[in-house]
Amino acid sequence: LQQHVPVLCQLAASLTTHWSSLSLAPEALLQLYQVHTWLQDFQLGGVQGLQGILTEQRLQQCREAWTTSHEVRRRQSVTGFQQSLYSAVLQLPIQWSELPAMEQLSRGRDGQEDGALLIDITARTAEGVLLAIEADGPHHFRQQPDGAFMGPTQYRNRALAVRGYTVVGVPWFA
């Protein structure tokens, strides 16, 4: 995949004026922002996401759609599984420099909130370990044959690791 990223970016760049004139649905804006963060996180093709490919105005629209999506998810009720996991984390004999908190936006490499991902539970240990604790329900796993993580969950874990998080996934069947 990595060898194709520069060609895809060149193609996208050749369509810059076309991108800015399209009326895009919120889902399309979300997908563009996901591609943007994916390119930035994994530094594929030597590009800075979609900056310079999309206009700054279009990139801002994508960012706003992404933020709105996270805000909607944050307001939705937390599952019983997530709440149980949070209660269990609070009972752990760990010294915290930042107490566990639910439904937090991710931080970038610079330590500032970047909002790229919504994390079930975040905390920082006294030793400085930044944790992302995820309550992985059934939709995070393939049904057959191996029960491995689905692609979006694999992406989430890699993207959190790139940001300096130690990811702890707790499966629903544990």
C-alpha cells in the first residue's frame, strides 16, 4: 500500500479545484479527514496528510465533521461494559498522575488534544505511561475463522500507539 500513496496523492492533488467545488455529504467529509489523519500518523508518501491537496477551507470542513461526529458519540450513553471496565480500572492498585477518565479525545505526539480518536478510558500512571483502555465489544472482532480484530480496531490501536499510548484492549468475552 505504501508504494501507491504518492501516486494517489498526486492524483488527488490534480483534482484540487474539483474537490473544492463538490458538495460532499458529512460521511464523505469524515472519510476524507480519516485519510488525512492516516497519512499524517503513518507519514505515508512523505506528505502532511491532505494539506495542500484539499483547500484549507475544505480541510476545515472535514475537521468540523470529524469533531461533530465525536461529540455525538460522546453524548451517547456509555455501555454497561464500558462502565464496568471503568469501575474495575479505578480499583486497580496503580498510582496515577492523571486519573482515569471516560470518553476522552486523543492527544497528538505533542501532548495536545488532537481529537483524532475517541478513547473509552484514558489515564497516565505515576511512571508516565499514557494508557488507552478500550472496551472491545463484539463488533471489534471478526466472526470467523480466527476472531481477530476488525480493520478499524487495528487502525485505532496503531494510531493510538503512534500517539504514544499504551493500548489495553479488554475483550467483551474476557
